[in-house]
Amino acid sequence: MRIAKYVSLFLISAMLSSTVLGVAFGATVKYTDASAAYKNGIYYDKLMNVELTGDLRADIVNIAISQIGYCEGDNVSHLGGEYEGKKDYTEYGRWYTKNVLSWLTYSSWCAVFVSWCARVANVPDNVITNAINAKPGTNEVRHFRNLAAVYERKSPDYKLDYVPLPGDLIFFDWDKKFNTWDHVGIVIDVVDDIVFTVEGNSGNGVNLRTYRLNEMVIRAYGVPKYASDSKYGNIYGPGHKHEWTVVKHSTCDQKGTKKCKTCGQTGVMFELGHQYWIWGDVHRDEDKPKYMHVDKQPTCTDPGQKSFHCIRCGHKDKIEPIAATGHNYVEASRTESTCSKTGKITYVCKNDSKHTKTEDLPIGTHVATDWITVKPATYYEEGLEQKQCKYCSIKMDERITPILVDTTAPTGTVTVGGHTTGGFNSNPTVDVTVNKAPEVKIEAKDSGIGIDKVYYSVTSTPFNMDQVKAITNWQPGSSYTPNADGTYYVYAKLVDKAGNIAYLSSVGITLDTVLPIVSGLENGKTYCADVHFTVNEAVKVVVNSAAIGINADGEYVLFGTAGYTVEIMDMAGNSLSYKVQVNSKHTAGTPVVTVDPTCTKMGTKVTKCTVCSHTIKTESIKALGHDNGEWSTTKQATCTESGTRIRSCTICDAVLETVTEPAQGHIKSGWTLVESATCTKNGKEEIYCMTCSQTVEERVIFATGHIVGGWETQIAQTCTTDGLMAKHCVVCNEMLESEVLPKTGHVHSEWTTESSPTCTEDGKRIRKCKACDEVLEEIITEKLGHNYVNSKCEVCGSTSPVLIVTFSASAVAIILLIVTYDITNRRKINKNRPKSKQY
């Protein structure tokens, strides 16, 4: 919902702008509200020389062209446009802040420049709105609204097929990701595939720019709803749209010429202007230095030079000197002074090695060396040290060194299975896996007065240093041999004669004497097909003296006709050996009957391999045939059915012959009631056989007919469904007649408020049925929007995102009137009303 006070703000702004910017068709612009600084500048004079034609496209283009070269300033004294500043102070921002949005102050101003040009050119604000953001949309405060069309690039491979006209807007997206609208300008001409634009806030000023029509930085072209498109001032002549061809191309500082293909009219094309950086990639003046060229490199003694180069013609601009670097001397060599000879330092310039200088060092005195050991101290006798002159070797000082004290812990190694470790590791890995118990040897050394004792201790899990120091069951000795399968860690404690202690650790030791487990392979056996076998922990498998790779699943195959010797070894060295014979086919034995034949079915016999019992061949045996037996009765004759006698096979009991005996006939009873008659259904009597109880004769007892009762309600009617009433038979309760009771329909209650609208949420009012409580109607009451007073909403207390706009008493009255009217009418709007058109 658009807040009513913002609508009022723009109505007031429009009225203010109509008094500030007084223009007349066929006359020069009268910009009566210009700042003093702007009135005293050249761009005010250029603006006053523009003649408004009444053609809105031509007028906004000519207004924009008049401001080319205007520069933003650093404060309000620079609004004339001739000071090259960088802090967004412009006449256009001053006008917008004063006449449109008082909280705008001075900020990014490309959209503000377009708005200013539109107002000065007398373009109505429903054609080009007052906007502060370079984006088309519906936001009344920020965006360009009511554009007739927006031709937008949707993706990197999308091609803009629209050729813009002078007076159209052009939008940019500098990072080419198509998720933002960074910049806006005014199209002033299109020649071939080049579009000419005038843009505010471009290079810290108003500048003429050129782009390819489909250059990637162009996000979209916007077409305003100009009322008159019959002619375009200096751009297009009256009567038709010119189709220009280039007669002479423009250069940086010379105008070009063009000619219309249709009418032959000629026209002038703008100078391109010198371009010192690329306007598809860089759009801020502070980025210029990355395109500055060094024309001459400075040396130690001579200054250099740098300048901007036009990327089209090479013209140099803003030529600046580069100061000479000066000599940068560094030390290259040094000869030290001695007690009898002067020294020298040689310096060379890092920038130019031809430049050198030297510096003498004064003759020195005796320079003492560090302490030199003349006689080393031992653990039993003092030593002697001297200082001598490093140049003449004269003795300069002497001192006695005390008898050594042994404070150094001993060192040593632990060796097991060829692995030797020194020092202590609290997280050793199992490096040694064997199938025979290895001997663990401990060697101790001491750089002091010698080793006193060596101890060892064995654990099943690794210990850290604190755990090792806490061991109490140290065993004296320098060797150990495990005696059972498992994992071992050996720790050593070394003690020297001075009482210094060191701890050592071994690698992990795993003793494994268990053979690998092999499945699917039997030593000495002969196989008549490929042999698949598995090994649970093999690290080496050798077949006929050739090692084969270890399979992750431990499965292996022997195939073909050959004898195989298979050797298998695990990580500990435990090994197994198998010798097997593998044949490529089976050896047939004597056929054996597996299914005996019967009278009617064939039997089966098979031939199997004598080596592996595999079935090689299956054969059929001929059926035996039947043997007739004696006659026997299988079914006695009854009143209505005949009996049978049969003769069967003596072998399989199959029936071979059947003889039928005739039925005996019924013995009748008298009439007997079987089923009584009802209202709608006949009854029945019958005569039956006294031998087999079968019905012989039957006759009908006719139905009695219904006895009709009175009307009764079956289903009660509701608001939305019909009811039912009916008559039934008093004897059998069958429904005989029915009649529909029509639904009663809803009974509307009064309107009730389910939720009231707030600043940010819609409200809702509903009507229900008095009988069934169903919701029959609802009306969505649009959210009210914030009513900010002194930056705070009077309704919900939220803080305004913008500065407070102060209104006069008459303006407040207009706002209250519009707000009251808007709220009253908003309650009548159905929730399904069509939304505003989006661009």
C-alpha cells in the first residue's frame, strides 16, 4: 500500500516545482530558483541559451547537452560546476533537496540529474518522475515510475533488440550480474551501433559517453510516455524518423557528419571527447590512476613523467612529473679495521650500480674473541679458558672453569625385530608383527659419569609419560622376550651414577602364532571346475611360485587344467601350503536310476562325475503300462442318480473301465410349507422325496401387499443441504413414498471485525451464518501504513527510515484530507482487486 502522506508529499512537490521552473515553448529556459553559485557559472549561461521547442524528447536532450562538463563540488560554494570536487555537491542535488525530498541532501545524483533535466524541459512527472535511484519500478519516493516500456537484459546471453531514441533512459549494471541497477543516463543519439548518452555523476560530473548498443554493462532501456513524438529537435527532422548513415566519423575533438537515407538531410554528430579510461569497466573518477601511463621512468638523478592517454587518439592529459628517485645506497662489501690496520665499507646504488661510494673505518683496538677453552674441565678436575685478540692473538683475559656436574640424563635405544627407537613416544604404532617371540634389547649411554642401572616394564596398552613414571614394577635388565600371543609395549628406565633418569619406549610388538583361515580350498583335492577360495588375513598369496595381488575381499580363483601349489602367509609370517589339481571337464561314471518309471510316466537316470559328483547327463526310462484288476462299486444308485462300478490297475490304482447302474426313483410326501408370503414377496409350498428329501413339486403362496403408514421425517434440512420425509409399510417398514425438504439457506449475521489493520498488516471483517456459523463473506482492509511524526510512528511507535518532512499548516490539512479519504475508501476495496502494473 502506498502511504497517503507520501502521495501528498509528491503532490506538494509538483506544485512547488511548477513555480520554481517557469518555462515557455519557443523561449529560453527561466530557471528562477538557481543558487547564487550556479547563476554565476558557465553552465547556467549554457542552460539559458537552450530554446524549448515543445517537443519533450528534443527539449530534455538539449537541456542535458547544455550541462556536459559540469563537475560536482566538495561544498555548497562549488555548485557552479567549475570546481573539480568529489563529494557529490551539485546544483541538481540542491534543487531536489529543496523542492522534492528535504532529507536527500547531497548524495549519488545520476537519477537526480535525469529528474532535474525533465523538470527544466517541462516533461510532466507522470512521464519521467522525480527519482533518486537508478531503477524503474513503483516506489513513489525512489524509482522512475510510469515508463511506457522497459527493455531489460535478463541474463548474460540475452540480447537487447531495442534501438533507443533520443530522450529514452539508459540503465547500467556495472558488475554485469543482472541483480542491481547501478546508474542511469539520457540517450541523446544512436549512430550505427553506437549509443551516445549524457550522464550525471559520471566521472564526478556530467559527461558525454558512448557505448555499443548491446554492451554488457547496459542493463535496460526505458521509454517514457512522451505525448509528442513527431519531431526531435536537432536529432530528428519533422515528418519522419531519420535513418542516419555516417558520412564522416567524429573524432575526439572534431564533429562528424551524417546523412539521412530517406530524405538526404545532413546532420552533425557530437565530438567523442578524449576518453582516458574505459566506460564499460570503470565509472568513478578515483579509478582513473589505474589507466595512467608512465611516459618516462625516473632515474636516481633525473625526473620522469606520467600522463593520461586518450584510448582513441593517444592525446595526453594532466601531464605530471615523477620525482627523481635519488640514490639508494646499500652496503656491498666491508673490510673490518684491526688493531693495526684501517677498514673500509663500499656502498652501491640499488637503482644504478654505476654509482658507488666508499667509507673508511677508523683503526681499531684489540678485539677480544669469545672465551677459548685451553684446558676443558672434567667431572674430576677444573679447566682453563682465555680471551685473545682476534687479530694479533695476544692474551687478554683468563678464567678457571669449575669441575663439571653431571645434570644430563642418559640416552639409549630400544631394539625389537630390527626396529630401533630412541626417546619416548606416548602414542607408538604397532610396527612389529611376528610369529616367533622376538628379543627386546635395551642399550644405555651416558655422556657424564656413566650408567648405573637399567630397568624395563611391559604393558598391553601404550602409556604416556605420567603413567610410565608411576610404574612400580620395574624389572632390572636390558632384554625381554614375550611368551604368548598378544600386543606388547616395552618401556625402559635408565639411571646414571649422578642419579639422572631417562625413559625410553619401544615400538608396538604383536606376537601372532595363529595360522590364516582358508575357506573353499582342500589340500590334495582334485576339482573339475574353477576353484574359488577365500583367506581371512593374507598379506602374501603365491600360486605356483608367482605372487598375486591381495584382494580387498580376500577371494581368489584357480582355473584351467593344471596342478597348483598355493602358499599363503599372514602379516606375522604364519604360512599354509596347498596342492590341488584343477580339471577343465568332468569324468563320467556309471548311470544311476534316480526316478523309477510308473504305468504312465517315464523314469529318470543320471550320469555323474566320478571325481566331483557333478551331474553330467540325465536320461528318461520308458513307462511300464497298466495291469487290469477286478470290478468294484464306487457309487450306489439313488432316487435320481445312477450308480457306478469300476475296474482299476493293480499297479497304480488308475481307473481303467466304468459301468453305470440306473436311478431308483422318488417316494413322494404330502404338501409342506417352505416359505411364508410377505407384503411384497410370494411364499412357497412343496412335496419332497421321503428317501432323499429332494423337492419333487412346489406351488406359490401370493404376497399379502403393503399397509401404508403416515409421513415421518428421515433427514432434517440444513442451511446448505436438503432434508427428506417418507411413508413406510407398517408391516415390513419398507419406504413407500418420499418427499424432499428444501434447504433453508444461510441467515446472514451482522459484520464483525476479525482483525484490525495496522501500519504493516492488513485487517479483516467477516459475516457468518446465524444457523451454522459458516463464514459467508470477508473484506480485507489494507494496512494503514506508518504515520511518522518527529521520526516516530504515532500508531505503532516504529522509527522512520527517512528524515522528517516538515509541512505547513495548509499542507497538513491537505494530507489529513487525503489520508481520511484514502482510509475510508480503502475499506471498500476487495482483497482480490488487480495489482498495479510492475516494470
